[in-house]
Amino acid sequence: MELFLEKWLGEILTVSIGATSEEAGTRTNLIKVGGQKTLPFLFLEGQIPYKPVIAFEIWDTAPLDWPEQLIKPYKDVAGNPLEWAEKCVKEFKAELLFIRLQSVHPDFGDKGPDEEAKLIQQLLKRVKVPLIICGCGDDTKDNLVL
């Protein structure tokens, strides 16, 4: 019996996250994602040029509704996003961080853009891995902050 292989015409765009000093950036590494010419895990049917990457999620405020098992590894640093990020990089060897700016939400602190910009500047100095920065989900506040 012959294995049926389907060829895909589409291609996922490649995105580069972070910039090293060679690219005029400050990060220690560059993460590339995308570029697939097949569906996930169908290695024989097309190219998957970059390995999957997992970003460690940190919040700019301590999460209130996370289950105990999820917050347990971060319990000592969850109230401090700088220490939380540093722990993910140093202890868990994170290559990529995803920071959620939850405290700009009107119901979770209503912080302003200037305060969050300072946090991101401090975070960029504290850890050298690429960052993905995400808003709080409130369109009005996210437009101001991001």
C-alpha cells in the first residue's frame, strides 16, 4: 500500500521576533516562526522550516483567577513582572516571553500608557530574550497603550 501525500499550495508567512545587535537590536536571540508549507506535524507533505516555540506568559499584575497549580511555580514572583520574567529566563530557560498588560484594563488597575512604557523599558533591560507584548483585551485602552 502506498502512502498518500497531499501537497499544499499555501504557505504561512515567516515572522521574526526580536532583534540581535547584528540587526540593530538588544535581544540575545532572534526567534523565527512560520514558513510552513503543510499542516502541523505532516512532515512528509511539506516543509516546516522552524521548530515550534513556546513563549512563557507573564502578567504586569498578579493574576487573580489562575488555578493554584498554574500559579504555584510563580507564586513568589507573580506580583513583580520583572522578577517573574527573570525567573522564566534563568530558571526555566525561556527563549521567548509573552507579557500581558492586564493592569491597563479599567477593571484591573486602569494604568496609563506612560506607566506601562516604563515597565516595558525596564523589562527590556532586565531580560534579553525577545518579547511579545499583548494588551488587556479592552480595545480603547489597548489602542492607547500599544
